[in-house]
Amino acid sequence: MKKSLSLVILAFTGLSFFTSATAQVPVSTGQPVSRTVEDGGTGPYRAIMLSESTLPTHTVFRPEDLSVFGKKKKLPILAWGNGACANSPWEHINFLSEISSYGFLVIAIGPMPKEGERGRGRSESSQLIDAINWAITQNNDKSGSYYNKIDVTRIAVSGMSCGGLQALESAPDPRVSTVIICNSGILPTPGGGMAGMPGLTKDHLLKLHTPVLYILGGEKDIAYQNGMDDFRKINHVPVFAANMDVGHGGTYSRPHGGEFSKVATAWLQWQLKGDKKAGKLFTGEPCGLSLDPNWKVEKKNIK
């Protein structure tokens, strides 16, 4: 594709910041600062967005009440990379909060944005690994609030645009259980995108060892050709491509993250929690998502 993905920056600036976040914990208490995004999500666990003092470089989304989690019910991990290589999840908080409300510990690159704030700075793929390492450490900390509440054997890496490439770069980590690539795909020419974008080659796809979901914005998406080319080249692991005609901006800033969050959450419930009902969106002939007129789907190695 001749267009440079540096245009991603321009695409992102048009997205709105949709949240009715309210402050819950003052900074002066020394406790994590948290806010509720929208109404906390539509899932069974009201989610909050917070800044953890032990990981100030990231933003955490989790169910507000951790008392229901423990030995029999744990929180799988989702590490998230942002669009435009941004060091802030400000454009994706509706989407990430919604996923968390279904019982996931979501850790996004970048400090927690203040209400209405657009993030600044650039991020790196290594910050996804930092997120995973932090979650594992917290799960083992007997003095912490996450002790034995995190499922460290169920880990997803994901991201949008540049963040999707960061997720692909991190995906070979043997601890990763599944990958979700949003509005992204490896460029045909390494280094042809915006500054700071991982310079992966298509050979990197051979390093994938888990099921992979691509969520793309249809042919109007600047990353459509790259993402679908990835899909065509991946033959050794289960892979699913879902396209909705919304362009590169996706549906992240819509209430509860829009249609993209529904598909991503179902995939995570299936892959990380073994939820076969959620998995019916992707399994079977025809699969459930193919019956939705908003989506066009393709899949390989998924029955």
C-alpha cells in the first residue's frame, strides 16, 4: 500500500473523547486515583479506570469490586497498545472499560489521562511486556489487592494501529495466549510508517503461536490491505478477520466502545475464559458474526 501509515495521526485527531468520568479517590490519600468511565460498562462487574502507584507508566482498567475474584474466579490479562504509538489510552477508554466490565484486568500503555485530556508522548512495544510482568508480580504479592486474583496463565496482547504492531511484536512471548490486532497489519515495507512504529517484516507472522483476531474498519481503513495481507499469510494458527465499514477510527469512542468492543470481548471470553457461547460468534458454519449485516468475516483453522 503506497499510502504511509503516518496518516494514522491525522485519522486519530478526529476521534472524540466520550466519557462521563467522575473522580473517586483524591490524590492526597496516597491511594490509586480512579475514575468511572461512562457507567462502568455493560458487563457483570462495574469497571473503573485507575492509576496504580506501582505502575504509573500505565493505565489499569479492572472491576471495582475485587472481592468476588479469587481461587475459583480470576481475572485474565489484556495488555493494550494505543493508536499513533501514543503513550496514553485516552482514545480507547470506553472500549477498554467495557472489556474490563466482563471480568478482565486491562493494562494499557501510558499514564491515566485526566478527564478530557489527550495524551502525549510515544510508546514502545516493551511496555506491553512491562504490563504483563507487573500483573504477574501483583498476583504474587501477598500484601496487595490483586493477590491470587489474576489468571497469569491467560494473557492477551492487543492494540490499535501502531499499537497493533506493538502487539504483534510482543506476541511471540510464550506467556501470551491470544492476540487481537485492531486497525493494523504489518506494512509491506519495513520502516514505511510513522516514526516509532515497529519495523516488522511479514516473516514475523511465523512467530505467532496463538489464535489471532483481526478487527478492521473495512476497505476505507488505511490498515485494511496490511491487515488482510497478514490474514492471508497466516496459515499455522487459528486466525479470524472481522471487517466493519467504519474506517480507521473504529468504534472505540462510541458508547461502551461500540461494535468493536462486542467482538473483542466475545473473543477474549472464548479464548481466555473458555466461554463456548461467546465462541459461537467465531465458530460454526456459518459463524455467528457472519449473520450480522454490519460485519464481513473470514477465518482459517477455526471450525
